[in-house]
Amino acid sequence: MASPTHSKLIDIAGWIGAALIIIGYGLYATGIIPDIIIYHLLNLFGSIGVAAISYYRKVWQPAIINTCFAVFATIAVIRHFL
């Protein structure tokens, strides 16, 4: 079993991840950030946070979905710089 400090850090990562995904989508959808790379980076780090808390809590559906989103965002970021 994880320590209370470790559990709290995972919870914080999950909340930050959720915030990053919402902020990224909102900023991109409203045209505030027209650069797609910023959206992909926010989605990448947000998805990692949500996947981490989902995996920790053993909630597999969001863990799998957000792992896929993180992989797709990573591919998009790599392709952007190639």
C-alpha cells in the first residue's frame, strides 16, 4: 500500500492532469492558442496525470483512454518537430 504522501501526490497529479486537458481544449477551441503544439503538449501532460491516478485507483477505462491520448500526443509532438 502506498504511503499517504504518495497517495496525495498521485491525487494532485490527477487533478493537474484533468485541468491541463480542459485548459488545453478550451484555449485551442476558442482560438486563444492557435498553435497546435501547445494543445498537444497540454494534452500529453494532462493525459499522463489522469492515466496515473486512474491506474493507481485501478479504474481501467480512463487509464487506457488517457494512455492512448498520451501516445497520440507524443506522436503529434514528434511529427511537429520533424
